[in-house]
Amino acid sequence: MQEPYFNGENFSLIDAAYAPIFIRSDVFEDLLGLQVTDKLPKIHAWR
């Protein structure tokens, strides 16, 4: 089972730091068709 946050069950600073990057990656995927995290399954699931 994949944990909901980077450090497992607890939300941490790294989750907050990467949130804006993940939001922008959604925009890149929608507007440009870029699949930024498709080849990184753990990052894709965390996102």
C-alpha cells in the first residue's frame, strides 16, 4: 500500500514544498501534454 505522504502517514515540510511543483505539473500535462511523472511511479502516486 502506498502511503499518503512522503514520510508515511504524517504530513511534513517536504509535502508542502513539493505541492506547488505538483500543481504546475498538472498544468503542464493538461496544456502541453507533457507526462512529467509517468516514468516515476512512486512520485506519480505521491503526487
